[in-house]
Amino acid sequence: MRSVRKCSRAGCQNSAVATLTYAYADSTAVVGPLATSCEPHSYDLCAEHAGRLTVPKGWEVVRYEGEFGQQDPSNDDLTALAEAVREAGSPSRPIEQPEPESGSGRRGHLRVLPTPTD
């Protein structure tokens, strides 16, 4: 099931179609196509809010010139995802064996290593 990301603007329930990122050092706001995943310092915007974004005096807005819209995953994306899942479940990956438990019934996080002899 595909989750739909919502616009980050307060009170807006529209689906997000663009991502807003700030470049503070350059006093620039960048509005581009919706990022593939949520990022902590970016904001998802609907088409309405992406189109009418304003910035403080002295700042610049860089906007994506294409159409914003929901993009379905391409066949390449789906193939890459299927291959990643297949690889993660393949038996060729080494399976980590649990360490044997000590006689006390408690498994500690420290081990005694033998002293190397010369």
C-alpha cells in the first residue's frame, strides 16, 4: 500500500507534489519535485502552496519549471525494489549464530579472551 504524503502547511490536507528546501547560506528557497522520502529539514507542499510560496526580502526562490504531480513508481524503481528484497532474503547471506549462553542463564555482553603467548 502506498502512503500519500500531505502538504506540510498547517491546516492543508492536500497531497504533496513538491518539496521545499532552504539553503540558508545562500538565502535561497528551492521548490522542486517531491523528494522520494521525507527529509528532516525539508517540507512537502501541495501544488497550490508550491506555486505561491513567498520568501523574506533579500531571499531568492528557485522553482522547478516542470509540472508538479504525483508520480507513480517507474518499472525501473519497482525492479530495483524487487531485487533488493530478493537479495535481502537470499540464503547466500551469512546467518549470524547466537552465542551460547553461560551456565548462569544470563547472557553477558563481555567475554574473556585468552592471553596471546609468544
